[in-house]
Amino acid sequence: IGGGMLLAILIGPNPAFIVIASVLTVQALFFADGGLLALGCNIWNLGIYPCFIAYPLIYRVIVKDNPTAKRITIGAILSVVVALQLGAFSVVLQTELSGISELPFSTFVMLMLPLHLAIGVVEGLITAGVVNYVRVLQPDIVESTAVTGGGGSLKKAIIAIAVLAVITGGVLSWFASTHPDGLEWSIERIYGKPELPEGKNGIRVTAAEIQKKTALLPHYGFPSEDKAGKTEGASQWPAVDPGTSVSGLVGGVIVLVLVSLTGIGLKMLGRKSGHRDI
């Protein structure tokens, strides 16, 4: 799941956006997941829409100052669906505007939007389930965020998220689906392959070379394993792989450091300018 809406609900939209941007940056630089040239688009699609559009305009309007289980569930599902629909349409539009793809716009839209509608409903249910669970255990987190729009007990929320990140990255990552994601599935239905051919000149080659040098654990595995070659459909499930676990843990630590440094920097700037802290 994207996780932008879940983070926005638990810690507030501004910190959530910083976390999402940090995660996507770490994925691109250290794990070769997502191209460097597409990083800005990915941050826009997965960060801007849930944190600054769907959360304030849909979730907050529905939940208001009364975060009941019913309101949280309805608000989470609708806001996640809208955020994913906007993100999916933006992917199609960005691909069209890039001028490097021959995918037909109308066909691409008709595949992406219905698929991400289904994904949005599932992610919305998961988001609602997690938020309602947190509401039972630590109601002050959800209630404070609902009233102020900012993070409630931010320290408690971060600790809980960190624990979940360790469990997910260290163990649950073994059980990740080996099937293509929504974008890859849509491209495969049109082009016949889950990925479009890469350009062989210009800035794309330069960005790819930079990414090869910065990727410590390419494709969430040890470099030697990556060089051994990966074939579509050949991977086993569950993929009990120490490289995957190490990647999850290392990625979590890097994101934590990056988010902390960003937060400290913004706090210092806020104090110098006389603005309130994020």
C-alpha cells in the first residue's frame, strides 16, 4: 500500500509527506526501486494527493472532531480511493506528457483507474483497520490529530510505526507478492511486458548510471544475488531471503535518519523565521 493516508491520519499531513518523500528517495537511491527521473512524479502521486488533498478535503471533512469507528472507516476508504485515483490518472498523464511512451492514453486510463479503484478499496479497509486499532490502544493519537490536523502523541506514533517497520521489513517482506503491481499489470496488458524499454541516450542513461552506483542493495537484495539474474515468474513464494530482511532493516534506519534530519532542519528554520514548528 502507499501508506500516505495512514501516516497523515496518525502523525499529521506535513510529517507524513516528509516520511513518504524520504521513503521514495531512499528506495530510488539505495534500492534501485523507481527511477531517479521519476522521483518527483512519485513523490507527487504518493505524497501530495493523500497528504494535502484527500486528507484535508475528504477525511477531515467526514471525521471532523468526532473520530468514531464508522466515520474513520468511511473517511479512510473514500480518501484513499480518491488519492489513488488521482495518482493513477497522474501516472497516465505524466507518461503521456513525457513523450517517451507509445502507450495509448485512453487504453492506459481504462486499465489503470478501475484497477486502482479496487486497490484503493482494499487499502482503505486496511487503513481504517489500523487507525481504529490504534484508536482503541492509544485514542489520544487519533483524537488529537482529528481535532488539530497535526500529530497527536507524535513520539508514541513514531515508536509504533518503527516497531511495525522492523517487523514488516525483517520478516513480512518475505511474503510480498511476486505478481506485478498495478502499474506493471496495466503496462503488461498493453505492451506485453511489465516494463517499457529504457532509453539508451541522454539524461536517462546518466541517471541510471548514478543509480547503479548508489544502490547498496539493488532490488532489495545483496548485489551478488542481483547479478545472478532475475527472471519474471521464477521467484519463489514466500521468498525467505536474508538480503530482503537486511534491505528492510537498513532502509528503515536510513529513512529514520533522513526524516529526523529533515525535521530538525525544518524546526531550526521555523524558529529562525518565527513560525510555529511542524
